[in-house]
Amino acid sequence: MIKNFDEIQNASKESMDATMRSFGALSKTSQAIAAEVADYSKKSFEDGTRVLEKLLGARSLDKAIEIQTDYAKTAYEGFVAQATKIGELYADLAKETYKPFEAYVAKVSPAK
């Protein structure tokens, strides 16, 4: 009986340790994602402001269309790059939050 109690207590401790490590990884990666989004938002706003200033200074409709077209292309490319980077961060988030449980799950799972 005592042996089983010790096993249950050890399993519970291992589970809690894995959960705490997982929360640590979640917190760290979430902060990185939030920082990336904030940086991208700031850069996007600044780029949009610069383009607006250029548009207001355009002397012809052709020049305004050229400025807008260049901006749209650059903004799209930047968005795709940022979305890719954020996607990779979320994939890392999933891996890092699961990693503490891998050994625990392997130990607790019944043998096949």
C-alpha cells in the first residue's frame, strides 16, 4: 500500500513539475509573439504615415498611383513575411509547451 502511495505521489510531483515548465515556456513564447506583433504594428503605422506624406506631395495622378502601388506591394510582402514568422513562433510555442510532458507521458503510458 505504501509503495503505491509513493508512486502516486511521485507521479503527481512529476506532473506538476512538467506543468510548471510548460507554463514557463508558454509565458516566454507568448511574450515573444506579443513583442513581434507590437514591432510589426509600429513599423506598419510608420510606413503608412510616410506613404501618406508622399501621396500628399505627389504632383500628378500617375505619381500617386505609382506611390500607392509600391506601398501595396511592400506592405503585402511585409505582411506575408511577418505572418510566416508569427506562424513559426506559434509552432515553437506548441512544441515547447508539450516538451515537458514527453518524458512523463512516455513513462505513464501503458506499454504496447
